[in-house]
Amino acid sequence: MDLKELSKVNIQDVFKKTGGDTSGRKRAISSVLGLDFGVDAVYAVRLKKSGQGIELLGVDVLPLPSQEDGSMPVPLGLRESYAALCSSFPGSMARVFSYTPQGEFVLSDVVRSNLNVADDFRVMGLSLKDSRKDHLILGVAMPMATIERMLSLFSEGPPALCSIELSGLTSVKALSHQKETKTKSETICVLAGGEASMTASFFVNNHLKIVNQFALGSGMLLEEVEEGLGVDTETAMEIARGDAVDISSFVQKTFGVVSKQLSISKEFVERQARSRLSTCYLSGELALFPAFGVLLAAALESSVEVWSPFESFVLPEDGLPESIQGRETLFASAVGAALSSLEE
């Protein structure tokens, strides 16, 4: 389940297309700042690779840079030479598809054709299964305009930007670091649910089979709760994160179509694998909403586990900041982005 190359943009290659400097040689990275750009905030983790394992040096929630900002402001306690970035990036795509080659082929051309994107998208591909007759390929596409905007935030550094990835896929990398041995003989779903989108990846014995993307997230659910109960956003958040008020009808209204699609994908994977889906590993903002977990468990007919990406890390002596405790799952994608760079 090591998917560190799935969606990574080769920054040096992008620089060649945008007129940047390509003179520096690639160095091994031993510490990095992982940044997950959400709708309203940036989730930041600072990690270091040492003889003790992966050390957590810092974690925080940062404000989004404004359109007027020329760079990404980084607090002193999080500063690093390198940063690994991820986000859901509106307009981006990730899809697993089969391809039967007619002789030699260029992977990027195959991905662009199957995802049906124009030249203003950066495309990447990974062959998940390679045989003489057919290939199973994960294709990823991101708008170049978005990539260039992110590059501009780090153009003056430090930190220097070393990678750009899709957050729905980097969360898989974080889970792989924690659970790869446990899941090597299981059929599972990994679901990253953010404020405006979610990504569900289905695995059989740690091999990726399906990726589902949905332009729905916690923000849509909160809007339904606000309108339905006549409360403000802060109150809606408190209600959604608790279990004192039944919001199952709002969850069903918001995510009913999603639950049906997930159920279809689950049945398809189970037929192929001839095994039942055992667990759905849930992270992100939606993981903090118990009612969503109930709907997910019913749709997938499996257990749902909300997990912390910090479980196996060496933590600071004083532990996690109090403001982070109970919200660790929100940092799964940022951790995955950082791990991809540390483990290259």
C-alpha cells in the first residue's frame, strides 16, 4: 500500500515548463514540513526521520494565505528547509482504469486520454498491474494553474517545495505507515473526508483496486444542519460532532448518493477478491461526525475505524498540544505528504 508515487508532481519537471531554476541536485530529505491545504485552514506537521523512527517535531493549524500574500507564512516552530504539500485541488481527478496496449505506449498520454483532460492539466500515472495483455493504471490529473499558484507561494523559500500531491491519496500513505502489516491480507476501504470533497480507495491485500471521488464534504452537511435546525455554523458544528441530537436525516440527504456508490464499489471489489470488506479507515473532518460513521458502516457493511496518523511516531516530551488532542485524524493527509518525501 506504499503509494508515495501515485500523485506526486515532479517539481523539477514543472520548473522546466515554468521557467524556474533546475540547477540544484536532488538531496535526501531527513526532515520536512507537511502541509494539507483545506478550505478554511492549512494543517501542518513537521516530521524528522531518525534512528528512533519518525519524530513529530511540531503540529499546528495555520490560516490560509490570502490572494495578496506573496508567500506561505510559516511559524518559527514549524520552519524547515523543505515542504511537502497536498490538497484536494478543485478540478483534480484520480481514477483506476484498465488499458490494453497495442504495442509500446506513453503512460502520460494514456492517462490524459482516459481522464479526458486538456493540456492545461498535469497528468501522472502508475501501473498497478503489468501484464502482456492489459495494465491496471492509476491516473491522476491536476490543473497546472493550481500547481503554479502553489509554486508561487514557495518561490522565495524556505521552505522549498519538494512535492505536490492529492490529499485523498496521501492519507493512504499515512495509513500504510501505521497499518500495512495488519491490512496485507484484508479487503479494506480508506476514506478521507474533508470540508468540500472525499476520496474513497478500495484495497485487496494492500493492492489498490478502485478510487472514488465525490465533491461532497463536511461543509455541505453543516449547511443542511444549519438550515434544518435553524442554528448558526458554530452550533451546527457542535451538534454534528456530538450524538445528543439525531442528524441522521441530514446525513442521509447529503450523502445518500455517496453511500449508494460506495456500496456498489464495495460489492464489485468483494466479488473480485472473493472476500468481505473488513474495515473502512476514516480520516479528515467527516471522521469527527459520528452520524456519518454510522451511515458509512451501513453502506459498507463493515466496521469503521477513525485513526490517528501519529500512533507510531516519537512524540514531543510534552505530548500533543491540547488543541490537537481528539482531532488527530485531521492531520492524516499532511502526515502522508511528509512521509512520502521522507521515505524516498
